Amino acid sequence: MGNESGTWIMYGLPEDDPECIHNFDEMAALISRVGFLPLFRNEIEGFSVEEYAAPHYWWTGDPERDPWEWRKEAARSREMAYGKFFGGKAGMISLDWLQTFLSFRRNGCDFEDLWYAGQVQFRQKKVMDCLSGVSEMPGWQIRRDAGFGKGGEKNFEGTMTSLQNMLFVVISDFRQKKNKFGLDYGWEVSVYSRPEEVWGEAFVNESYRVPSSRAGAEIYEWMCKLYPDVKEGQLKSMFGN
């Protein structure tokens, strides 16, 4: 997605291009093949869902053809992780690569280890406390219960993005609020979960068997294989050191 002379432009492929993806299943197959992929175009050419999809279907609301709608299926499917994992931008990670990312991004530690080592912020701890012992929680409720807002903690969005980047939190659904009569209203909002709640403690703990340095090297090596012209600075910007 780019801005040309004040107009937002979506990049992508013609519908009849053999590499064009047309529905969620084709996107899921692409992510399974590539391993992990941001939703929108970025500094690494070809490394996004946007560049594989037909541009004119974005934000049409068509659940079959609109890539913006596919992200909801991605979050709910449990076949992949969805969240802001790529330099603060949203995207998907296949289950085949998720443990590698868990090891790399968590540096082989659970959240409590990092908290006691003084490597995470108090506001991040408050969010994680809200998610402890529950399967999921909508963002508006986390914001309220963790004390963000007027007179309280600041930078809720940045805090949630940082926790997703460290893979302590994923987006597991999108859902409307309910009014006092139990009826849905308003825009759909992100629902968050700990990966342990989505894929199980055993799955997450297994990731710690791989040293984080090796996990990071595997991600970088795979990217260099897929995108031979990628620069080290681009990799650091997208994935971290």
C-alpha cells in the first residue's frame, strides 16, 4: 500500500495472473509455502499478501474475495498465528514456523522470567496479568482492566504491538461489542490471547528447546533463500536482531 499524490494505492496482481490469490484458502496455502508473510507491502519487494492479491477487492467487505476479511479467518483458523509481528505491522506465521519465532522473539524466556529480570515494562505486565488464566479478551476490556486511559497508563496500542512482536500475545479473533440487550454493535475489534491458550503449553514450551540465536539464524537464512537481494538492514527492520 502506497500513497501517490495524496491517493492511497494498493499493489498486487491481475486476477488472471497464475500467482494471484483469490480466497482465504489460497492465501493459507501461500503462507504455508512461504512460512510467514506480512499483510501489506513493505520494503522487501514481494514479501506481502498485498502483492499477491487483486488490488480492487480490498475493503469491499466481500468475505470471499477481500484480503482484509481474510485476516479474520487467519486469526480464527488456528492454522497460523496472526498479529503485528513484522516491524510493528500485521501478518501471519504458519504453524511450521511458529515455534521458531517463539524461540527467537521470546529469547528462550517466558514473560515472568523477563519481568523478574527487569526486561519488560510495568504496563506490559498489567496486560499480561489481564490475560492470565483466560482464553481470550477483547482489546477494549484489556484497555479498561489494565488501567489504560485518562489518568492511567499510556500508549495502549504501542504496548499491545510490543507484546505481539515478542509473541506473548496474538490476535485470535475479531468481534463486535454487545449492548445491554446482548446485541452486537459497532466495528469489530481485536480479541487477544496468549499463544499458550491457542496452541497449548506443550507446543509453546517445545519452542524453548531451540536456542534463540539459532532460531533467528534460521529465519534470516530462509529469507535470504526466498529473497536473494534482501539487505541485512531490511531483515533487522522486519525481524529484529
